[in-house]
Amino acid sequence: MKSFQELIGRKSLRKKLTVLTVACLLTLLFSLGSVVWAKSGDPSGAATIAAEADLAIDYVWVLISGFLVMFMQAGFALVEAGFCRAKNVVNLISKNLIDFSLGALVFFAFGYALLVGPDSGGLIGLGQPFLVGSSYDVGEYLNFFWMMVFAATAATIVSGAVAERIKFKAYLIYTVFVTGLIYPLYGHWVWGGGWLANLPFGGGHLDFAGSGVVHAVGGFVGLAGAVVLGPRFGKFRKGKPQAIPGHSMTLAALGVFILWFGWFGFNPGSTFSAHELRIAVIAVNTTLAAAAGALSILLLAKWKTGSWDLGLGLNGVLGGLVAVTAPCAWVEGWAALLIGAIGGGIVYGGMSMLEDWGVDDPVGAVSVHGFNGLWGLVAVGLFADGTYGGVTGLFFGGGFGQLVSQLIGALTVFCWSFGTGYLMFKAIDILIDVRVSPQVEVEGLDLWEHGGEAYPEMVRKGGI
Amino acid sequence: MKKIEAIIREEKLEDVTDSLTALGYPGVTISRVKGHGKQKGVTEQFRGRKYRIDFLTKLKLEIVAEEERVEDIVETIVSQAKTGEVGDGKIFVSPVEEATRIRTFERGSKAL
């Protein structure tokens, strides 16, 4: 007779047990969700449109915007691939594929329920998992689709900060945590009627399209990942930061243009209604901030380094976009321009600061999404002009109320995402070693983790 | 027999081979090589951070010819590959002991 220890020591059996455990957990969750099987939703949509025919245009608006946000995944994949080395491209694209695919499923299973469900104590939403029962409803599905593409955006931001050295298995675990817990809980506090939304200062903490909820969460979980992983080999020589050039500026630039385009869904779509004609102002503000971000960092780079640095210019576009994401609905064009221009400067300063601290963020995700996410939140409290939704900041006679709410939110999103992110990556490190072995890192993750490379002829054969 | 090894700028290849063809020469082998002379590479920049490229890409032409042809060939290469700027390259000439044509087993200068 074999002992139990010997039995579970066998690899195939251990695999089967893991699959069985996951299946059991899923079934359990599903049955918990089905307990309250109240069929009060409107799965066909007939009743919804009969009650209000006008809703059709809003549904189309939200869905098309959501499709654009989903397309931002392509942008992230290209930016990250372009800014990193050819030997890790398959790994980077795989991470982008899996954080959307697995992330969407986890968010469907319970992430969404935690974000939008009925509020409990200001901390957590307790909704219907798996979109069953009363959630089997066109309005609910619309809301889910919108929230899901946003959750996946937050998840994919981290990929860049931990690039070229994280184990793929560790990234799978991370994806489950961020889309199932870290993102939904913070999202609930701001967008689900949680405690931040109900702060007694100004109009409560406000984050129109997610400078904080999406970008700062992604940025600071990414920072935690970069800190736990440590810098890539060769990033610091005798303590001095080195450039590790990416393999394709073309791909990076294409990715940034796709992201910019996708942002026209991200920001204007966040009105969640085509009847809010403010969408025109939001679209213009989004563009102005991106353009100003690009220009300010390009001039800064020319002044500081003597070159028109395209890589920085691309990061500047994204910095401007992230910064204007929270205030885009509440500010005038000139303010959006200013917010974006400052955003470009923040990207430049943030990247040098992180390198001075010995943190290696291969694509600049922390400066673009983290630091500018915070700046976007603060900007609401400064520049909101009171013309839309009654939101007024310090510079327009709104006093310090809104600014205080924004500062509390900014501090919270930093502590929450960096804190939970750090604990999660540490736990993963203890369980399975979060970082690949030195040999894998030097030879490239593609060959060792994925069994093949993006450009076999270019990398292996050395061009001969 | 002598071997002429010429390290030249990539963009000068066509000018050099065109003139060599007009001159008439036995044949050439070309390879892409990396290295540096006194110039010691260049500095580039990636997202605000400067880095050194210590070795630049050049082309190496190898021509084996009879001794009396060498001076003409070297002069032709110099006249075509020269820009006057640092990084134009170098030419080395060295003796060759033996040559063999694989197809016919001809030896010496007949094999060129």
C-alpha cells in the first residue's frame, strides 16, 4: 500500500486534485449565487425598452464605448512589447491575453458582484455572483460589460511594471486577485456607493472615468510588483541606472495611438448615457490633455537630454490621458490642456525618481498610471468649474471641500493598492517564487516559459 | 596572391562593387561585422536614458587577387568608400598561401 504522501506526490494525481478542487469551489460559488434565484430581471430587454424607448441610444453608446475600451488591450500589448526586448515578446503578449481572458471570467464570477452589489458598511458590495437570478437582465449585463472592460484595463497596466522577469504562473495568480478583490473593493468605495463616494467634503470623492479606480490601482499594484521582484539584470550597474532599449519603437507608437483612440470610449463613455451631451466636451478635453502631455515631455526631454525622445513622448501622451481621466467631465478645455501638460512633466520626473530609488519599471507604468492617476484625482479638486454636475474645485470658488475629498481618495488608493499588491506579491513569492531563474531571465522568458519566440529568426540565429 | 580585407560603411557597398566591376576583379565575399576603431562607438538614448553603442555595424569585403592587381583594387575601394568623416573604415592586405577551386580542383591563381 502506498502512503497518502506518496500518492499526492505523484504529479498527475496532484494535477487532478487541483482541477477537482477548483471545480468544487466554482460549483460552491455558483450554488451560493443561485440560492437567491429571483427571476425579476429583464433578460430580453423588451420590458426595458417598452418603459423607455429612449434607452436604445444609451445602450448603443455605452456598448460602442465599451468595445473601444476593450480594444485598448491591443494598445497595452503593443506598448509593452515594443518597450521590452524581443526575447520576451511572447511572454508579454501572453500576459496581456491572459489578464483579459482570466480577468473577465473572474470578474464575471464574483468581482462584479463585489463592486456594484448592495453596499455593506461602505466597504463591500454583496451582489449576485455569476450574473444569475435578478442579475440576468439587459441593464445589468450592460453595466457588467462596461465594468468588466475597465477591470481588465486596471489588470493589464501591472503587466508592464513587472515585465521581463515575473513567472507566468505568478501572473495568473495575480490576475485572479486584482480582478476578483483589489479592483472590485476599491471600485466599490468610489463607484459602488462605498465610503469614499460618501465623504462629507465637497460632493464626496469623485473620479469620473477612473484616474484612481483604474489607473492608480493598476499603477501602484504594479509598483508593488516591481519592488517585490527587484530590478532586471543589467538595469543598475554599480548602482547607476542603465537603459535597456526596447525592441520596437514602431510597435510602441502604434500601441499608444490605439490607446489614445480607445480613450475616446473610456472617458466620454463614462457618462453612461448618450443623452449627456457633455460627451463632446469630454472628448475634446481627452485629446487636449494627451496632446499637451506629449508636447510638454518632448520639450522637457529636448531641454534635458538634447534629443526629441520619441519613447518619452509616447509615455507623455499616456500620462496626459491618465491625468485627465478623472477631471475630463468637470473642467474646461484650457484646464484639460494644463492638466495634461503637467501630466507629461510628472511622467518625466516620476521615471527618474523611481530609478533613483532603485525601482525598475520597464515601460514606465507607475509614472504614467500611478503618479498621474493621483494627479488626476487632485486636479478635480482644483479645476472643476461647476458647469457640470455641480462639481466645483478650489480655483472656481468651491473652497477646499472637494479638494479634501480628492486628497483622501488619492491617499487611500495609494495605500490600498500598494499595500494589498505588496502583500499579494510577497505571498506569491513565498509560495512559488515570483521571479524566474537567472538563466530564464537572461535567455528570455519566451523560450523557457512559452516554448517559442516571437521572432525565431531574429533572436536565435543572430541575423545570419 | 594577396587577400584584401576592406571594412567599409554599409551605405558605400554599391559604389564600391560597381567600381570594382568596372575595374574587373576576381570576386568578393561580404559579411556584416561589428567593431570600433578610434571612434569608440556612439551614444544613443532610450526613453530619456543614454546608453553606449560600443560596436558599430560595418561591412567587410574579402577579395583574394594576384599581387599586381592589389594596388588598383585598394585605390578603387578607397576612392569609393571615402567620405572624409571618422568611421570610413580600413583596408588590410595580407599574403595568401594557397587557393583551390572546389569544382575543378584548380590550384593557385588559376583558382581565383
